[in-house]
Amino acid sequence: MDEVKKLIDEIRKGDVKPIYFLMGEEGYYIDRIAEYIGKNLLSEEEKGFNQMTLYGKDVSIDDIVSNAKRYPMMSERQVVIVKEAQHLSRTIEQLATYAEHPQPSTVLVICYKYKKLDKRKKLHKVLKAPNGVVFESKKLYENQVSDWIRKMLKNKGFSISHKASILLVEFLGTDLSRIHNELEKLEVVLPTNTEITPEIIEKHIGISKDYNNFELKKAIGEKDVMKAARIINYFSQNPKENPFVVTVSLLHTFFSQLLQYHGLQDHSARNVASALRINPYFVDEFQIAARNYSMKKSSRVISSLREMDLKGKGVGSSNMSQSDLLKELLMKIM
């Protein structure tokens, strides 16, 4: 993310602001920036007296301000990092008074995950240079995450096949922190310059390259009954690794997008990828599925998926087993 690189480059060059207000839906970048500041602004000797971490659920705004106003000991500055500051959302505006005249020798880092400041209010307005920096960490769309994985691995001397990156996204979703943790496991066991393949992911992360929701969705789209049946049989035998609720959710998203596909006038690959917010790699799947499932049939499948979602949660299912739920699901779709 260019904004993150720019921010860290500024800090590395010595352009350090008194306040860093890190907010937004994607927690990964908030953690990375706070981690960089925590590791690099003070020497190990200085950290003992001049660096502290507070938690939003345990402190008040007054506590934060009181700590921020302290003078450093035997150091040019001190660092105060407030994690989980979203717990202070009801009182966060009280920080505006301090933000107007921050302590020059303090670097205050506020990690305000999953929330955003109201730009119309005072705090957001006063958190500007030279007083501070407001950084918004935005959630990536699913079609952007594969590219993020590729770039992340390239920076560390690895590459990844397209199918392998898609497999990671299908299994781990768009949670960048979770993906980062899994990639770090691979980096430990693999030599540099390795291309990460579905086989490597299956061996080291435990995601089956053949029996996963990505392959199930593809089989259903192609109306390959035998392949779909083999996959749900595997899911039935490994219910903890393949929760029914996740399968239903992913299929619901797929058929909702397929319904949207039917409504498009321009079915070119570029337009489909843009309109559905999917990786261009998946456009062929929608083109094939559209031939097998009309708009009317897609609507019926969505209705069936909603019904199966309720059954999976115990509504009107008489505690059906995952095996029976999956079989009924496949029958209703195909």
C-alpha cells in the first residue's frame, strides 16, 4: 500500500509527528505502522523508561493525555502506543484538546481499528500536520487480495502460482493479518526463490488443493455432479475444517454475483471483473455458469441457499448432520 510506504519512509527519514491516529476497517496496516514505530523510534536502552503500551478498554482519555504529557527520561522523546482504542469511541473526541497542543517530545500512536473518526468534528480537523497524521486503513476487495499476496511474497524473495493465491483467498478470506501469518509459516520452511504452489499450501497450511470451496464452486458452476459429490463427501468427513456455514455463504455470494452477471449488458472480461469486483481469473467461471444457470434458476438457487443456511443453524432441520445438509444442498442446486 503506497500510503503505508510513504508514511514509514517519512518516519525513517526523521519526519516524525507528535500524533499518529491510525483508523479503519483493515487492522493489518494499523498493526504494521504501530509495530514499526514501536521498534524503530527508540533504542533498546531508551524503551525501558520511555515507551509504553496502553489498551483502550483499560484506560480513559485522561489517562492517555496524562501519559502523553510526561517528559522523557534520558531521551529526546517518548512513545505512547494505545492499542484497541476503538473501545474509547464514545469519548475519543475529548482527545481534541490535547491534539491542538501536543507534547513535542511525545509520539502518541492511537490504534483505532474497525472505526473511523467523524470528519466533521473537531478531533479530525486538528489532527493534521504539524500536529499529527490521520491514516485510514481501508479493507481490500477480494479481487485485490491475490495481487497483495503476490507483491508481499515478491518483496521477500518468493513467488506464487495464480491458483495458489486464489486458494489462500478462498480459504482465509480478505483478513490480511491472517494471510500474513500463514505466509510467514511458509517463509520459515521454504528456501528463497521458491514458487508457492497449491501442493505446498496443502502440505504446510493444510488446505486441500482438490477438496475446497473454490473447487466446489467451480464444479457446481460447470454442473460436474461427480466432482461436486466427491468434494461434499470430503467435507462431510472433515466438518471442522470445512464448516457448512462457510460453504453456504460462499455459494450464496457466487450465485448473487451470477445473478448480477446476467443483468450486465457488457459481458467482456474487463467489465465483468470490474462490475462483480472479482479477479479476472474467475470471469470464465461465470461465463460457464451463466450457460448452466439462467437468471430464473440462479434466483431459485439463492432462495434455496437461504433455506439451507437456516437449516444449518438448526431452524427446521431436526439437527441434521453436516453430511445430510450437504447432500440436500447439492440436490437443491443441481
